[in-house]
Amino acid sequence: MTPISTGHFDLAQARVALIANGKAGRQDTRDRIDYIRARLSPIVRDLTVVPVRKGKDLARVAHEAVAAGNTAILALGGDGTQSAVAGALAGSAAVMGVLPGGTFNYFARELGTETLDAALDAVAAGIVRTRDLGRINDRIFINNASFGLYPQILARREDIYRRWGRSRIAAYWSVLVAVRNVSDPMHLSVTLDQRQVEIQTPLAFVARSAYQLDSLALDGAEAVRNGQFALFVAKGRTRRALIGAALRLALGQSVRGEDFELLVAQDMRIESRTARKLVALDGEKERMAAPFHLSVLRDALRVFAPADPATAGPAA
């Protein structure tokens, strides 16, 4: 899907809130906040900085910022931060500024705002476009929702980050550590639009980011651009097979049709044998009640994006 332009945002009359996740990324958050303030204060009516220390407070803070009369909400952090703020702003008139500050920053990269300067340039230009969002039950996600092995990977990743710091190498290492301890596969009953399939797998991965799929050399990006979900089901059952698939995925060398089975639909329902299941949403873990209904919310989020749509990635 090509982002849809919704006009120009008048920054000179805007009240802007900057929500900064102090735990995201490796750079010093205070320095980045000072830099953002220096760039934007001269061109906006009012800029309020709201530092957040706990990720669970992000959505609440974003809701409060809108209720306080802020018409633009800027989120500084990684994909987990962007997802929480996007979920709070979905369907509202507020415009979101995506300021990258995490490890992978897939959402910012897809928008064409991979660097902080590029993101601030987009805000300053005031060009507003709409983006699609994914929804699972009552939760919004921007990149992916995963079941099975991936939530376990995140738990390992948090421990590795605490010991060694945030880096892409540490993130990839957490994949291998988690795969070594993989347990029995999940049994899922999945309804894809009107078709039902039974799945037995250690990992099910639902994608809504075409940019992420392209980056990982996975199929399904075109389906996502057309407003559908891409569901990837890991074929490997043994630890050896899963480790090989994980390594190839990390290196962007997945073997088409061998490591993962791809299923595509605009609407999905996933039923599990357990009443509650650990789900990973954009890199954050949450225990949710089954069954899981996934739907695409078209043009649900208004964002600052580069003036030329060709410089931005496909819709998330």
C-alpha cells in the first residue's frame, strides 16, 4: 500500500508532546532530547517533553498527551515504544512523529526516517500521511505478532541485554540460546479468511511490515503492501533444523519454501489448546487470552513522513 497524503500540518500553531523512552537504544537519552528541543522549539507553538521510564506507561502517557490538547505526539524509542504510542493514537486526529531510538527501528526505517535527523526533517516539513496497523484482539501492532518460540527468544534477549548491553549481535545470539531450549511444538487451528488449517509448529509469526520482510529476505511483502497479513510457520521441528533456520533468517538468507511455510489472509483467527498464551507484539511480551482475532486497520494512523512518498517504505 502506498501511504496516503492527508495534507500539511501547521507546526507554528501546534502543541507538541515528545514521549521519550529512557530505556530504548544505546545513546544518551538526555542528549537526544536536548537536540530535539533545539531543532523543534523555534518552529512549534509549544513543546512538552514527557520522559517515560516504564514501557507499560507509554500508552497511558500518549492518551494523556492527546487529552491535554497536544495535536502532535512524537515518540522517541524503538519499535516497542512506537507500537505502544501508535496503539494509543490509532483512529484519532493526532499526528505521530516516529523518532528512532532502538536497536532495529523497523517502523522508522519503513517510513523513510531511519535517522533522528531524517525523522525531525519529516516533522519540520509537516507532511502527514496515513498508515495501516495490525490488530490482535484489542491490541495494536505495527510490525509483527508471534507465538511459540519467539516470546521465549525475547525473554532470553532481555537477560542478555542486561548482561552485555543492547546490540544486534546480542539480539541474534538470544535466538540461538532460546532455540537450544525449544520444547514441544504448538497445536494451532487457524482460519484464514474463509479457509481453516491445522498447524503444528514451534513458531508462528504474523507480519505486517513489508520492510521487515524485505530486510529478512522473506516472501510476503507484496501481500502486506496490499493490506493482508503474512503468516509464517516454521517447518523445522528439531533443534538442529530450527538453529539453521534461525541463522539463515538472521543473515537474510532464508531458503524459500524450506524454512517457513507462508500463509496469506486479510483476516485471521488463531485458536490454541491453551486458554492464555504468551504473545510477542513488536518485541514486547504479553500473555493474552485465546482465541486470537487478527485484522488490518486501514489508514488508522496519521504520521509525519518524507515529502516524497518514494523515499518512504511500504505501509506497515
